[in-house]
Amino acid sequence: MRIYLASALGFNPLFDSCREKIKAHLSDQCHFVHDPWEQAEISSRIVQALGSEQDQATKIGRAADFAGGHNADAIRRCDAVLAICDGTDIDGGVAAEIGFAAGLGKIIFALRTDVRNSGDLPGLPVNLQPLYFINASGGRMFRTLEDVVIPVYL
């Protein structure tokens, strides 16, 4: 199964080992993982846009449009999404990917290893809206990486 890995883990190089551990765990279950943080062309376009003072806002906007469109296409091609939901709240990009995947009828799984709950209501691990989309898709939220088991065929 093709799984899109939605995460904010690429913003900090210290989290590269976490991404690699998650991808290895899914690969061990015979899944192909699409990690948007491995897209060299997107990184290159953003770095080029940031390095140029002339029309920087326009270039950054184009790079962002390219990245968003590329990620949307990747979600369309994948069978499911695994959303990493750690932090004080779900990253905005991850929340958008959850919503987009839900709109496409994709199955959404989530991993929240953060011991803090960040939901609107007591006892909810995350905001009620993304949690609804995860559960309504037929997916579920996991609290440890070891618990993440995604059937190869859904």
C-alpha cells in the first residue's frame, strides 16, 4: 500500500531520525512510504526563492504553490495517510493534509506519541475535527509507533 507521511518533522534536522524510524516501521509492513520531505526539487525551489531578493515574495509564492500542488498530487496517488500529530497542536500543514485526504475518501491513520493531550475537550488527544476525519475515514489514532499496524490491503 502507498502511504503518504504527513508530518512537520522535516522542519528540524534533529527529527530526521524519527522520520526514518517511522518509514522503516511502515516498510517492514510492506508499505511504500511517500515522504514529502524527500522532494529535492521542492527544497531547491524554496532555497532559490529565499536566496533572491528580487521578487522574493513572488518566487516564494510560486515555490509554495508548487510544493502544495505536488503534495496534493501525492496524496491523490496514495492509498492512505499517516499523519504525525505530535506537538502542542497538530501542525497546520498536517491538518490540511488530513482534511484534503478525508475529502478524497482516503483512509487516515494518525500517530501521536506526545504525552500531552491537545484536544478541545478533556481526554481528546487532538482537536476534535481532525480526530473526526481520522475515525470517520476508517483509520485510527495510535499512541506509540510500535502500535502502528496498517493492513497491506484495505
